[in-house]
Amino acid sequence: MSIQGFIIRLLDLVLAGVLLVVLLLPLLLLFILARVVMGWPVFFLQKRSGYRMRIFTIYKFRSLPLLPDPHTGAREPGAFGGFLRRSKLDELPQLLNILKGDMSFVGPRPDVPEYTIRFIDEFSKALQIKPGLFSYASLKYFNEEEILRAQPEPLVYYEQIILPDKLKLDAELAQTFSLKVYFQLLLLGLLRSLGIRLSISLFTFAP
């Protein structure tokens, strides 16, 4: 491990540990609310492709019902699930992924193996660094679900427009990754999570 890698891993461990302690009561409250409103299981576990395409299990609060709507046949988040998604609170359990070393605070968002295999050349460039919570792409597409809901064919729009752009941004992040970039995206990501939006153009993303 390089000196930079060691420093970033240490920062990830310290920050994730501190946030888990600080957010312990809110996390317990969310757990109880999710258990009451959504039922069991509270957590959503899914296989994702990580550093150098290694598979790991990502943790989230479950935001979708287990069974589809009997009238529409679709599985759509209810009021509570929608709140979790809009606020990104469903992502908080990924602090455990960071502690385990599966993820970092900064890095490309991990995708499902089906997509990484389908676009293996593009993903292999992006996943030369650990996946993370915050990236150029995650900040640009913070409201991705709203964008997709406005499209007549969401899946086609995602695969033809959003995904190629995200992969381009993720590859750029992997190529220019440094401590400076780590701190810049960490700051922008934390502020965006608190509802404060700053333009990425305010920063220079370079080693």
C-alpha cells in the first residue's frame, strides 16, 4: 500500500468510526422506524463490483416493499422509502462497508455485476480505485431518480445517456485521484448530503 493509500484508509476508518458514534441514535431511530413501517428485513443487501472488479456485499436501509403493488405490478417506494432515498439516508449503513474496507468515502459508486460485466472495459478503468460514497458522477446525478422518472423510457435513457457519462467521470476520477481530490469530493459530498450544493467547477480536480 502506498503512503497516499495508507493515509486515505486511515482517514476513512477515523471518519467512519466517528460518524457511526455520532449518528448512533439517529441510526437506531431509523432502524426502528424502518422496522415498523417497512417490516423485516430492515436492510437491503446486494452484490456489487468493487476495487478491481472484486465482488462485495453493499448495505443499505431497505426502501422498497418486498412485494409488488397488486394493482400496478410495480415495486415503488412508499412515503417512508421515498424519504429515505431523497435524503440519501438509506446509504448510511455503507459506513460499515467503509470500515470493512470494501469502500472509501470517495470513489466511483459501485454498480451491480451485471452492468460491470456488460461494460467491463469502462468499469475496469474506473475501479482502479475503491468504490465510494462520493464522486464526480454521484454529485452530478444526485437526483438521478427524478431525472429518470421524467423520461418515457428510463432504462434506455440510463444505459444510453447517464451510464456512459458516469463511467467517463469515474474513469477521470480514477486517473486524477489524489489526497487533494479526496478532500475536495469529501467536502462537496458531505455538504450536498446536508442540502448545501456547491458547483464542482469551484474546485480544480487534479493531483
